[in-house]
Amino acid sequence: MPELVELIDLTRADNPGVAMIRAGLLVMHLENGDIELTRSGFEREADAGFVVNEDVLRLTYLCLMSHACAHLGDRAHAGTLLALLEPQTNQIETAAATAFFSTSACAGMLAALLGRDDEADRYFSEAIEL
């Protein structure tokens, strides 16, 4: 997948204000097993406050960042992401003609990471019902 990472990185460079592209690149690094690149990019996003435009790509960004957060085991930022994601749980996140995540599944991963087992079970149950 290095070619895909390179293409996404070029797209990110041409569109630095599109947070979803930055998050997608992080997940590609994660999927490729490059934990250090994932962690450093995730920390940059966290340090900036997970800034994302209020647009159609907002949920995609939050779901991708939640995915990275859970896989990195980053409890320090899981609560912040969960608070940003909670108002949109019980939905299927879509971007254009694609559907990547159940927002409830993403919230469940974050709640589980935080040790909120009952909350995680509720979110995962919602995700199954979708």
C-alpha cells in the first residue's frame, strides 16, 4: 500500500485544510504497521484540538481519529474524541458514495478504551442494530 499512502500524502499536501485527508493518512500508516508515524500524526491532531470543519466530512474525520485512537490505546485523548462523537452516535458515517463506519461502533471503541464497559456495550449494541 505504499503507493496509496503516497497518493493520499500528495492529496493532503494539496488540501491541508481537509482534516479527513489527514485522518485517512494516519489510518493508512496504522494499517501499514507504522505505529510511530501514526502516533506522531495523531498527537499533532490532538495538540491542535482535533480541529475539523463543520461539513459533510466531519464524521469521517472523527471516526478515523477514533479508530486510530483506539488502536494506539491512547486513553488520554479518547474522552475528547468520544465527547465530539457522542452527539452523532447511532448513525452510519458516509462520505460521498462510501460508508466507512458506524459512529456507535467508534464510540464503543473509545468507551471501551476508557474502561466504561456499560457505555461501550450500549454503543456496540446500537452499532449491531444499525
